Amino acid sequence: MVGMNPLEFLEEVQREYMVSTFGEVINYDEMYFDGRLFDFLQQEYNFKYEDRDELIKSLREMRSEHVISRYENPYYYKFFRDIISNIHRIKDTFIDCHGLNMPLFGTVEFDMFYAQIRCPNSDMPPIILFYSGIIQFAHNITNVLTKAFPIQGLDEEKITFGMEPEKIKECINNNKWIEKRFTDIVLSIFFYGNVDMCDVSQPVNDYLYRQFSNALADSFLTFIVAHECAHYYLGHLGKDAIKGIVTVGKVQYENLVPDWEQEFDADYIGALLTIPILIERKIDIQVILGGIYVAMWMLSIIESLRIEGESGKATHPPAKDRLLQIKRKLQKTMQNELHVLEGYDILFSDLWERFSIIAKDVEGRVLAGRPAAEVTYEQIKKVIYDEAEI
């Protein structure tokens, strides 16, 4: 790494992640040159066709100006840059950190929903790495969860959804698709470490929920980004920070050894940075809080899926403790809005309880003492979908 600048270092890390994940380096220039990347975005994220030419032009300009890594998916870069630029614009309102530059960042090819802030070495600025699968993950899980909120009112201007816990429980009981898709996502995380294998087909009325789902996903993602930015703005990666060494392929770099109080602080400041950014985009405060809640609940579920051998390696406070801290700190300023989170508690608790029953069945009849790596997705689906009434 001697003589490298931050962008060159980032390229080395991204290249190693590509090779370790796919066995080869992906050429994103070819992917978006003929519009295939936009076709994917339109299908997965409901992009408007009339925005196609403007987006592709923007991506090509970034490439030609060499403002992004040669191993960077330009769409991911633009997505995260837009969020970070807005966070950087308002940061001084919430944190005393005048004079700091916008943090360096990039995406790495990986499927799970993680983000991390890393130090190339003591002489280089920290870099925030976003795992590329986080975007698809957020949209997959919010597409499922929003269906548990029954439509309360429908007119030409606005669709409203019922948030009462009793109505949510009733909706889950009457719509087995929700339980099935949630189970599919969680099992896919457990067996494969990603959600690429799971069925993400949508009900026929999905278009009614699309705006709600996209707003919830935006809140989820903005909070994850804001948490990592908060670490940077709060100075958690200074020279006095305790650091370990991370190795990715042939690249080594320094990793912050988390301090639990710093994680709680980054969560709270991350929430404070998330809320005004999304209110500017006219997203309802209750949806914003819901997106933060969904992110922390999914972290909690992923923690619960860890195998016993990894249980003692936790680097962060338990996600449920982090969520309680966020709620406690926000209580003074937005007590009236926090009641909406009761609905999400009911939703996740109910779905997790149902999943736990199915998981025992899978463990007993599918795994039967075998390593999870030996089990195919088709074997899992046969047990839980063909034989179970869900």
C-alpha cells in the first residue's frame, strides 16, 4: 500500500472482493453501456422509464471524469453519494464537526446487508464500505413487511395503511404470502448468507404498496449510511482508536475495534441525520422511524441466526439493546410518533415466532444432522412449502 492514494486503495479492496465473490472481475462499463443496468433498476426499484437517458448520461459522466473507482458499479456509487452528500450538508446542525470533508466511500460486491468504516492505514483517511447487496436486501424485506399493514383508505391522492397491532396480526393470519416470503428470506440468509435464492414474487396488488415499500426501504438504507457517517463525524477512527487488521485477499487494512458506547452514539446521531433528510423528500416521519426499526430488527434476526461457534465474537452491542437506546433517546422529542413502532414489534415478533416453528421442522427433517452446506434450496422448499400449509 506504500505510495497508494485512497482511490487506488479502494480499487484494490473492491477488486479482491469481486474475485473472492465471483471468481473474476466484473466490467461495469459493459453492463450499463447498452442500458441493461437501467433495465434492471427499472424492474427491481420501479425506476421511471423517462428517467433512463438522464441516469445513463450521469453514470457515463462519472466514469469519464474518473471520480469513481474502475471497479465501482456506477449506480451504487450514485445512490450512496446522493445520501452522503445530503447528510454532509446538514451534519453541522447535529454534530460539532465543522471543517471535515465528506467521507470517502465505495461499494464492495457482497450480498448481505453490511456496511463498515475502515482505515487503510494511519496515514490515509478512513473509507466507508457499503456491501452492494444492501440495496436489494432492503427492498426485498420491505416489499414483504408492508403487506402486513392493511389498506385503510384509498383515493386518488393518497393510500393510507392501518398501523394498529390488532389489524396487523389479523392481516398476517389472513395472508399466508407474508409468512411464506419472510420465511423464504430468513432461511436464505441462514443457508446461503444472502437473499439471491429466495422467491421475491409479489401479490397482484403490489403496485398499491410500492410507494410505501420504497419509502420504508429508503429509510432503512439512509439510516445504515448515516450510522457509518456518524462514526466518521464523531471522530471514532482517530489515532487513539483501537484497531485490528482485516485481510481481504491480498489486501490488509485496519479495522476499528468497536466500542459499544460509540455504537450507541453512532445509532442515535445516525437517526438524527436520517430524519430531516427524508422529511425533505416528503416521507412521513412514522415511515422514517419504521425504516430505522426494520433495519435494527433485521440485524437482531441475523444475530439470532449465527451459529454457536460465532456467538462469542460479537463486535457490536445486541441489536435489540441498540434499538431500545435509540427509542429512549428519541422519546423526549418525538414521543407522539413512536407509538407506530408497536405495530412493527407485533409484526416481527409474530413472524419470528412462526419462523422458529418452521426452523425446527427444517432442522429435524431437512438437516437431520447434516451441515447446512449440503442442503439444496429445493429440499428446503419441498418441506416447508409443499408439505406445510403456508
